[in-house]
Amino acid sequence: MKDNVLFDSFPVLESENIVLKKIEEIDLEELFSIYSNDNVFKYCGIIPKKNKETVKNMIEHFERDYNKKSRIKWGIYYKQDNMKLVGIIEVFDINQKINMVTIGYFLAEAYWKKGIATESLKILVRYLFENVGVNRIQAEVMPDNNESKKVLIKNGFIKEGALRQASLWSGKGVVDLEVYGLLYQDYKI
């Protein structure tokens, strides 16, 4: 895995409708709109944020995590809506020894069911396999999160199993998770 590709300079990824790029303070209003919506985090281990200053500070945390090479969060910008920030997609739990990463994503509620998450994940998967040299990408999903599972399956991920009462998620307690994975050998360009 070439972590220098991920962390030397913030990667900007693009498709027909989407740009994945660094979240800036100028995006605060859209970011707050996402993070303050309880519905967005129904199936996430994230507690919604109701204070705009807290969300503003999170942008610095995104930068700190990137500089520590521990996590990278891209803003999902939708070209059809004047490059508005409509979600976040991230890579974390970067495991150099086995060439594996975990991914996660969430969108502003107004942008659900428009194919944005599917297209964003497709861009990220291509980048991770073709540019970074990752061998395995995985995602952990709450069993009731059917929409997220559809996004993963459309991108070639396979359900590998269920972990019962295996993780402590903020605001949710101990939760069951389903694991979806995609290996480079199964990736179709």
C-alpha cells in the first residue's frame, strides 16, 4: 500500500457528477446541516452535533487526523447543485501490514436515493485499488441499514458475515454489525 499517495497531498477524486475533496471552513453551513440531522446518523456510531462551533472545530480534527495519517475524510460535492457539500466519505483503520482499509459514508438527507453514495464509493474504490494499492476494503454496517448495504453491493462488496454485539458505537451502545468486503482480485475495472 502506498500511503504516500493518500497522505502526501490531499487527493481530489472526480467523476461525472461528484467531486471528492477536502472539507474547508467555507463548507460549514452544509456540514452543520448534515451533522445536526438525527436521521443521517440513525445507523452510524456518530452522535448528531447541534452546536455549529462544535462542527467548525471538527474541520480542524479532520485536518489533524489527515496529518497523523490515521484517517482521511473527503467531502462529497455534487456538481449538479453548484458543487454543494452533500456528504462525507472516509477511509480509516488503515492497516499497512495486511493492505486493508475500512470505509464509511453518509449523505445529507435531501440527497438520499439519488445514486450519490454509490457513485462516490465507486470513485473511492477505484482510487484505493488502482492508485493506493490497497488489497482489501471493508465496511461495517448495522443490520437494519438496508440502503447502505445496497450501495456496497452495487459496488461489488460481498457480505462476509455478522458480528453479534461486537462494537460499542456512540449513542447506540453495543451493536451488531455486518461486515462487507471487497478484494482487489474481485475488483472489476
